[in-house]
Amino acid sequence: MLPALFIKKISPGAQAAQQKYNILASLTIAQAILESGWGAHAPGNNLFGIKANGWTGETQILYTHEVYYGKSVYVNDVFRVYDSWADSVADHTLFLKQNNRYKNLIGCKDYTTACKVILQDGYATEPDYAETLIGIIEKYKLYTYNTLPIIAHIDVANSVVVRGWALGTDHVDLYIDKNIGIGSCHEFTARPDVQKAYPSYRTAQCGFAFNVTGKIGKGRHAIKLAMISKDKSVKWIIKNIKI
């Protein structure tokens, strides 16, 4: 499978898993690439080569490569079977979350550290495993998937109120034409409809509402919203209205 297509197929599940279990999406995608050879070697849809220890589902016996005490050997071992790649991605992060030896991986924000930690914690036996993962992440810019994109929408915009929702942002600034409106909206309200539509974003507090306090004259005006994320990136949406 072409790299871009494989990443496109894997990344949504990896980002959803990051939101749910706080394990970097870039690490998950890179491991899927390395362990499965871009999906070419994933018997039983097992992208990550996770063995069947403690697994109650379907299993398979595979001939696999390991490194013990510096020696390369091939052995038969029992591995998990999944219905789909999506199930494999979801179980991968759950596996890491539920195994105490990977607890120092949870919440790790730096991908280079995460790659080194997962090797130190015993996920793989190859000594260059961490460096290989780091190389994959940097070559394909997988670190960009560690931040969910800002998604926003204006539901209502007039001379009285501007209301809508925004995901993946710290706060929202309102501008009317070229001037900032009434400051910043830092407190969001619950929008279960939006949360249902975008389950990979963890927060349900994504609705915003601005009461327009300034006087807007008759004519055409541009309502502009600046959504600012934690890394200070900005997404603009503009809605033109007529008074």
C-alpha cells in the first residue's frame, strides 16, 4: 500500500486513541508502519505484532524474529487476531494502557522520548527499534498527527449574537469587520450533538456564544472568528452578514 494511503487509513484511529488513552498518535502510526511493513505483513489484521498473552479472542501461530541476548533467532509464537485494522489500532493503545510496564509512556508529549521509552519498557527486542521509529516519524512528518486539527462552525451570526462551536481550540476571538468584537470566549458550553459527530475530540464543552455589544451599522459586515489552539496556531472562519 502507498505510504500516504496507509497513513490516511490509520491516522484517524491513532488520533482517537490518543484522545482516549493519551498515547501519541505519531508513535502508534510509526509502529503500525514498522511492524506491518505498510500493511503488507499483518496476518490476522495484527498491525503491531501483539502476542496473545492474556488475550481471550481468536489467535494464530506465527514464525517470528526475536533478538535475545544479542542473538537473532526465529521462533513460533501465538499472536492476536482482529476483525479489522481499526480494531488492531484500538487494541494496541488499550494494550499499552492496561500494561503497567508502559505506564511511563502515558502522557508522554515528545515523540523521541516516547519511542525510546517503549523500547526500554520491553515492547521490542531489536536494539535500534527506537531510532527506526523516530526516523519514520520524521520522514513522514507523523508528529503533525499529535495535534487534532481545529474544527469550527458558526451556527448563527447577526447584529445581536454570534453562536457556534469549535473543537481543538483553547479559546475563540470574535472580530467584526477589521475590529475585535467583545474579547475572547474562554468558557465553552456543552454541545452533545457535536461531540456525537466528532467522538475523537474528547471534550463536549465546545459551544460558544458572543453577545454583540457594539453597534453595527446597516450594510454588509464580515463576522470573523479566530480559533487559537494550545500551540498558538490559528484557524479563521468568516461569515458575511447583511444588516
